[in-house]
Amino acid sequence: MSVKGVVIRKPQQLLGDPGSTLELLDRRATTLDCGSGWQIHPRVSLLYLDSALAVVNKGPGLISVPAPNAELSALSILADFLAGRLKAQDRNIAGKSLPPAYRRLHLLPVHRLDQYTSGVFCMGCNSAARGHLIEQLKVHTMRREYVAYVEGRPKTPKGTWRQWLELSEDQMRQRIVPETTAGGSHSKAQEAVTHYEVISEYRLAGGSGFVTKLRLQLETGRKHQIRIQAAHAGLPLLGDRTYHQAYRERSLLQKPIDFPRQALHAELLSLEHPDHPGERMSWRAELPKDLRQLEAALRANRVGTN
């Protein structure tokens, strides 16, 4: 390898943080064939890995990247796997050893999923690749599609939600503000755009309402974007304890469907590979067990409000 163009030949030589100046030369990490995914943790499967990019499928209940007072994350789990501190769950994979070059990869966050949202997201493996991926987010060329189960029925089978969102001071909750307010000099509001399409509709047991399965494509990527916009449209996500009023106010006469988290899953990620301009790659994450069980119950008309 080399740092700032100087070849390092002594394996015992200690180095400071090289930043983006580290090159693995002819021993670059090549693409890791993960098949349908390597289960490296009960809540993390590795879908793709090379010297520029890592893609994982995250289960619900796990944060995406390290945060204060919550160090265990999808990123830290993958870092432990690359460093050899964690073995894959699959017996056929656990015995395989990664090429030494993978141990030198430095995982960097690009975007993230909410703790209780499941699905696919990516990380950069060096600063240049991370910058390239973040730029794709800024210009909206990274495609991200979600599946959500919402209470109610939209007025049209497809459409677009476009609002201005402003985070609370503690950064824990979004609110929608008028466009006239968003344009003020002191406003921190950001525009949020989500495209939706109805996949299927389910009548609840006893004829007490509907649940709709939506496919959603993000044009922007604000915190809680889908959750707040869906609630604003009168279609709050099942299980959403922040933006679905019925889950917050249990005294309401109409009790919500019992689901332990927001029913939201990042199904598809499509992007341009940072090292290969013009080459698009896509990954799809199947619905996790809890959402498959929810849909099966909806199909069988076994779900209703209490």
C-alpha cells in the first residue's frame, strides 16, 4: 500500500489516520460475492462489498450508524466482521476468511434508516467514494424505494407529497410548515418530496376501515420524511408511535392495529458505482418476517381495530 504516494513495505510500521491518501495498490479489495446476502448478525446481512462501497440489509430495532449512548449499529457490526471480530451466522460462510485488504477498509456513513425501519442502505469504504455517493443523494440520482403499510386509503392510486419540514430543537421530530414560513430568513425548513403508488388495499376485519400497502420513492431524504408526510396526508403508518395519533393517545375510542414498530421497509437501492461512472447497480431487500406476517394477516382478513 502507499500513503501520499509513498509505498509502505513494513507490516509492523504504525501509521496515523491517512484519510483519503491510503491506496491498496495491486492488493485492492475486489468485489465480494455475497450471493443473496451473508448473514453476519441476526439483524444485519451483507449484500455487497468492494473497496468503495458496502451495502447491507438492516433489521428493525437496530440503528444504522453509531450514536451517543448506542454504539451497536449496522455500521459497527460490519466493521467488526471485516476486522475478524465477528463470524458470519451461516455455517457455509463462517469458515471463509476475507482477503486481508478488506481489513483496511474504513466504513463511512452516507445515509441511514430510522432505528425501527428495516431494509437496504449503503456506506462508503473510503472518503472519495463517500463523497461520490453523497453527491448522488444531493442531485437525486440515488434511487430509494420503500414499502409502507398505512391506515386509510389515498384519494388517488399514485401521486406526490411535497411539503416543507422543520426539525424540533431536540432533532427528534419533524413538523410541516407553510411554504411562506419556510422562505423566511430564520427558517431552517427543508423541502421534502415523496412519490407514492398504491400496491394493494386490505379491508380490516369487521369492515372497520382499510390498510393500504404503498410503494414510495424518495426524491429528497429528510429525517422521518415518509412518516410525517404520510400522516399529514391522512395515511399514518401502522405502528408509528411518533406521528400516528392513535398510538400516542391510547385513550382514543378507536384503538390502533397492534404492530410494534412503524411498518416501513427500504426495499430497493439503486446507484452509480463510485469507481465506475455510468455503471448503475441495484439491490433489493425482501420484507422481514414481521411485515410478511402482517401482510398475511391482512390478506386473510384477520386484522381489525380493537
